[in-house]
Amino acid sequence: MKDSLNIAVIGAGYWGKKIINEYLQLASSPEVNLSMVCDLKDKNLKHCSEVFHISETKLTTDYKEALSSNDVNAVHICTPNETHHQICKEALSANKHVLLEKPMALHARNAWELVGIAESKGLILQVGHIFRFNNALKTMRDLLAQDYFGELYYLKLQWTTLMSSPLNRDIIFDLGPHPVDIVNYLLKKWPVKVSCKGMAYRRELLEELAYITMEFEGKLMAHIELSWLQPGKVREVTVIGSERSASVDCLNQSIGIYENGDGDRFNLDVTRNNTIFDEVSHFVESIHGNKNSNNLGSVGAETVAVLESLKSSLEEGRTVKNGSGK
């Protein structure tokens, strides 16, 4: 039998609660134990006690208790974006395996620092790029690898919803990591040039809308629309090729295929999966050495580098070369 893995979740807000719920499902196995939950807000810890029935002895407002505990092997960090780098650095320094929510950091150099620490200590560092575990996108990745669409022309991604703008966050770093990472996941490459236009409407600063263009070698392009202003939650990927095209609803995990010759459409069968459960399961299995990582820290750092390039394009008003940020 494998040694039991004791995991602490740091951050029990909106997303943290979802993560905690999935670890509790995993905890039915003797191989996994949710040993601690950390959050600054008493109301979030109260929710964990009353709804998840987590013992109060496992709840704390001080995440450093988890990092200093010899019983904790790994942590899943679900705190605000601006805290990711510091808490992750402390966790790795305390010899904990880490699954860090996106974005890894607000600067690529800080993200790469985390990658370096994890590598030097032989620790698992993964990033919460949840759509890498989406079965519809897995199917699309396989089809693209088989040249199913013929010559690939371009990708279009729409990531829009109507919601209040998060405090102190711009849409590029907050919502942008998902579609930027999906493009890399599908194409297995990073852009050579990027451009970005954005605007804030309900506040003076920090963009709530952005239009992104990513250029790759040859004629291949990807276009991303981000918005917190458009009614209806949309998470769609469109793939346009010389032989066929596809429309992917990432929320419903459905794929529509269009034949370019006659325009006929048909749907592919996709078995919907619980992406959060699969992501945390993958983290556990990676620590146990059973799987290669699907969401490596290096992928998260490259994603942050693209986001930085996009911000540079926005500020400078021009297309910029994309770099790794190392």
C-alpha cells in the first residue's frame, strides 16, 4: 500500500471550497487525507466546519501552521493572485509538493523562480490549468495531432461573462490564463508574437475587456476575446482548418464538427468528466510517481510570460515578441 498523502488546502473562498469538496471525495481512499484547511476569514472556516464537517482541529487562519507541520506532505494554494508567489515559495522551501492556482505569479521571473526551487528540491509543482483535464479539449488535442482538420488556419476563443470586476485585478491576468494555456495545450507551441487591446469601462483602471491576437510560425494565428461585460457565460474554442472546422463548448464538453466541402455538421461523442476531481487526482498520482505531469510548473511560467507580453503590447500599443520571461 502507498503511504498516505496528507494535503492542506490554503484558501477556502469560492474556488477553494470547490477544491476542498473534491479532496474530500478523494479522502475516501486511505491514500489521501485532507489534513488541514487554512483561510483568513472565520466565515469560510465556519462553512468548512458546518457544510463539509471538517473538524475544527484541522481549521486555521494561519497557513504557516500547515507549512510547519511535519504531517503535511503537500498543499493546494487557492489564495488571491497577488499572494501566489510568496505562499508557494514558502511551501516549496518547507519541502511541500504544491498545486498552485493560476496565474502562478504576476511576473514571469517569479514564476520561473518557483520552478527552479521545485526542481532543485525534487518536488512536484503543478498549476491549476483546469481545462487541461477537460475531455472535450483532450479529444480536440488528439484530433489536431492527427491533422484531422487538414492545414490548420486559426483558433478563436471566447471567454466572456457578465460579472463584477474583481478588486485589484485586470482581466488579462485573471481570466486570460485559461485561454492562453488552452492554445498551448492544443497546439503544443507558444506564440512568437502577440498583440492586445483592452479597455476598462466601469472603473478608470484595470481592463475588463481585452482582444488578443497570438501569432505562430507560418500563417497560424489564435484570437482570444475576454470580457466581464457580456451577458451569458461563454467558454468556447473554435478551430478552423482547410478540411474541417470545429466548435467546442468547454462548459458542456461538446464538440460540433463542420465539413468544409458541404457544410454538414455532426457532433462527436464526448464523455463529460469532473475536471476538478481529475486535476486533484492527477496531483496525488504525480506525487506517488504514477503519472507524468499534465500541468507542469514550467507550463504555468510560460503562460505568465505570455500574459506579461500581452500587457506590454497593451501599454505600448504595438505587437511585441513573446519571450519565456526567464
